[in-house]
Amino acid sequence: MNHPDLAAKFIKDNERTNWHNQSLWFVRQKRDTAAKSVENWEQLRDIAAKIKAHSASQLDTYLEQFEKNAMANGTKVHWAKDALEHNQIVLEILKSANVTHLVKSKSMLTEECHMNPFLEKEGIEVIDTDLGERIVQLRNEPPSHIVLPAIHLKKEDVGELFHQKLGTDKGASDPNYLTEAARQHLREKFLLAEAGLTGVNFGIAETGGFVVCTNEGNADLGTALPPIHIASMGIEKLIPKLQDLGVFLRLLARSATGQPITTYSSHYHGPREGKQQHLIIVDNGRSQLLGKETYQKALSCIRCGACLNTCPVYRRSGGHSYGYTIPGPIGSTLALEKDAAEFYTLPFACSLCASCRDVCPVKVDLDRQLYERRRDIVKEGLLPIKKRIAMWVMGNIFGSPQLWKPTGWILRKSLSIIPKKILYSSLNTWGKQRELPEPPKQSFRQWYKSNREMYKK
């Protein structure tokens, strides 16, 4: 999966690239305004980071406590070591109840497990009920953002899609009209559903309950109408106590969209009378990541999307250019756990500006992790030979004053002489998007030598 090649396709549409960049920066600015409105914002971030670190250090104990309390609530608890086992558990639950229609709330874990196509091959209709998720599902493409799945699309794109799939008026692009069309379409699916599936934002070890946060209420409707509720939860979503929840609810929505809180924060503590509630606790490589000191903080992520909204690379290259379920900075480090050889380009889709760390509500050190991932790629021999040679040459030049002095002089003279047609040819890939500065007439060493006496005074 080559990020530069996929990004090149996205940025061919300059207007869309600029619009995508500005739309996400607008969300980032809303986050900043919301954060400033909370006097103890930085203290909240510190507390959240410590809670997550503590949870990770005692995860086995809290998982057992969570399971015990969840079962006491009447919830049927299942354990899945990987994506395939998760999907098979979901299938067994549905098959045992003869379910053929499933409504699903937003869940990045089920996207990670590729659950939809797995169930569809078994004859089960899976309907994503989050509006953005339903839009990309109708387009037969993955979400491009973990909070704003269809952020890469304009209202005109949605209008044309709904005209083709839902029979709306051709050329219609009014958001209210399109939203109402989606509401009527999804209401029918809710009424037909025989089971509902949600993700989990937070599992609480102390109570055995779990919380699902949405802005559309689709998770509530999808679990209230059908007789079966299935919840899929990664092991990292666990927090120790109910009192910890308030910290994360204050951080989550403000970091994600600039809201004070999500519109719906729904608590589940067992099934309704005569109904079923299943909870699938999934590992899928998380234990392996937990054992790596350099990268284990990535498990603290609460999937707010703030790192995507601020990332200059993500904003200008689009989510689909990452080729992984979770794009952006957090996805770039998680993808390497799945397949370093396939996703080796992702850690380089980063300017190391550290803006992602600055906005992360749980202070995940993503910039450091991506730097370390680059080093791992080099150590594992995954860097292309062309780059390895270039870095070896530059490393030797930068590491030797005897080589650096003449090389600097040669480059300054060359840039003054080489015609622009050659300078910005296919040989210089950096020149595709950048204008090289005019070369200085003298090196810094020369300038300093001639001016040092003045600065001594």
C-alpha cells in the first residue's frame, strides 16, 4: 500500500484538496475554542493519560473484573483473539436466532475486522445506520475519517448518490432534504432489523456496563427496537471506575468536533426483559502492542479524530490514501503492527510537527512513535533501495566536514546554472509541489567568518 501514489490521485483535484483541508481545519479550530472554554483542560488531559496508563498496566485484572460484573448484569460475554474469531462469534449469534437483517452503529472495530463483507457472504444484510457510514457504504468504499466518515464528499456528491440509490430528485443538494431522505430510508431498515450491533466507547470494570457515544441517536434506536444487541469492544476501551468516565466524556466530544458533549451518551447494563445482550471483547493484536513499551501508548487512543483534523498530511492527502482502516497519525502507527511490509510508507506521511500530540486528549506521543517506526523500517530492511542509497550518501556528507564544504559549494553553483526545465524534471520529485529557493551567494560558514568580529562585540 503506497501512500504517496494514492495521495497523488487525491491531490489531482486541487479544488477538492483545498476544500478538504479547510473543512478539517475548521473542525480543529472548533476543538481549540472548546478546549479553551474548560479552565482545567490540561489537567483533564493529564488525568486521562494517567487513567489509561494505569488501566493498561492492570489490564488483565480489570478485564476479569469487567467480565464478572457484565455477566452479573445478564450480559453474555464472548472473547475473540482476532478478527476472524470476532466475525464467527457474531455470525453464530445471528444464525442461532435466524437473523437476516442487522443494523449497525458506527464501529471502527468492526471495520478493522471487515465484518460487513463477512456477514454479507453468509446472506445477512448489514446496514450502517450512522449517516456518514451509510453514505460510504452505498458508495461501496471505506470511511475516510474515524469520526467524519464521508468528510471527503461534498453535498453534491451525496445528492447524486441518493438520486441513484434512494430515488431522490436529480440535482438535489439541500442538506435538509437529503437528511430527511436518509431518515426515511433508515427508519424502514430499523423496523425490519432482527438484531442491532454497536461499538463501545468505554467499558467500565467496576460496573460491568459500557457506554456508546453518538450524535444521531442511531445506536439507541438500533438497540431499542430489535430483540438482540451485540456490542464489539477492543480490550483497550476499558477504564477502571465509573467516576473515571466523566473525565473522558468531557474530553471526547470537545476533541472530536468541538461540542461540549456528544448528543447521546448511552449506558448499557444488561439486556431488557426478554431480550439478549452480547458483548464481544476483542484482542486482534492489542496484547502484542501492549507488550511494546515504545508503542503501547497508542492503545490509549479514544478515537476522537483530533490527530487527523490537525495533521497537515492527512488534511491534504485524504483518508483513503492511507489504505488502512484508521487513517492519519494514529492509523500510521497502528498499521505497522498489522503488516510493516505493506504499510511501510505510512510513518513517512508525517512532517513530525507534533501537532497530533498537542491536541491528543490522552497525550499519545504519535510523533515520537512515527519517528521510531521509521527507524524500525530501516532496521528491518523495508526501505526501498533508492532511499537507502540516498540516505547513506547524505549521512556520510552531513557527517564529514571535509565532504560537506565542497558539496555545499557544488550545490550552490549547480542551482544557479542548471536550467529550470532540468531542475524541475521527473528526476526531481520534490520539484512537483515545491519551488526551490534561490541559492545564497555564500555559505553560512563564509558569512560567519566575515562577521564574527562584529558579533564578538
